[in-house]
Amino acid sequence: MPTRALDRILTATTTAALLVAGTGLTTPAARLPDPGAEPPLLLELTVGEQVIELVEGQPAAHELLGQEVTLRAEVRPTRRLQTPACSFDYPRHMAFEYERDADLGLETWTLDGNDVVLMAQRFDVGSARFLARSILEATTQALGAEPEIESTRQRCGGEQMPAFVARSAIAGVGFEQTAVAIDTSEGPVVLLLQVTAGEGDAPAAEAAQVKALLDSSFEYQRKRDE
């Protein structure tokens, strides 16, 4: 089953999970004017021996010391997703999609790669741990498998975050889903990482790249009592 099919299943099952739920680190940048806009490309401009980081479409003033220099701009291999609750880098080849359900108080940012899908879901209310486990139970059952969920930890921004992992197979194709639970001052956040097993080392390599970026770049809005 393609990962996009899992996305459609997740949309429906997350709604059920939210209905059930109803019974610091570096502060991320301010909320984007349009949270549904795809994150801009990140560029590096080399001026002599100095490397200047630039954002696509955003002006930046830098003094060149009044001398002639050699300039070179390169597109960085990542984009940066910024949400009201958290921000992190991800591989730039991943497709971007944004959905908001105002009635449920749910925002979803979907990053779709070749064998990996990463979703960042921000809820207005609920417990991040409860939501993470409920989402895994619902998606696994929707795929026709009994939920066998294990507690684990996932490194995000250098911290070991509570998480749950579920593995299943459909028509001989293996899936691994990891839901990371993060309580923030802007509401509970669930990071859902879906990896589709395929031939060769590509799926594992893409998943490792995404996890490494989460570990090195993840930032979130801490709750005031932390």
C-alpha cells in the first residue's frame, strides 16, 4: 500500500483519536503568516571565507568590507518546517502538504519522501502520550492488523522523547510507524514517522536521515511549568 494511502487512513483515524482524547530549548521563530505555505529553500552564500546562511525570498544585508570578493550560493540539502509549537529541518526532496481542521482544533504538516512519511500534528487539547498511542492503535487496526505497540524513545533536539512504535505488513510489504509524544505550550504535538520497507538500503537510509535531522535540529515551545 503506498504511503499516501496511509495518509488518508490517518486523517480519518486521527479524528477518532481526538474525539476520544476530549473525554527551555531555543524558542522557534514566530508563527508564519501562512502556516500552510511550503517552507522556503535554505541557501549558503560564501563570501571569501565567510559562509552566510540565507532564506529563499528573504533579503539579508551583509557588509562586504568594501573589497572585491568571490561569491558562491548553494542550496542547502534541507528545508526548515516552522509551526506554532515546534520547528525542525527535513530533507528538501520531501513533498509538503498542510491541513487544518478548525472544528477539531487540529493542524497537520505532512512531509512525503520516497519511503518515509513524517507528519507533525498539533492539537489544541489532549495528552500527547495518549494521542500518540491512540493514533497508532487506530492506524494499525485500519490496516487490518492487530495493534502490537511497544513503548520506546526517540531523540529530538538532543532529548529522549517518549514514543510508541508499531510494525505491520500488508500484502507482503512491511510498515513501521513511530509516534513521538511532545507536550508544548502551544498544545500537544505528535510526530508520526511512517517507514515503508522496500528493496535495498534506501528506506533505511532515508529514515536514518530524517531521524538524524530531528535529533540535531528539533526545537519546541516548552510549557511554562517545565
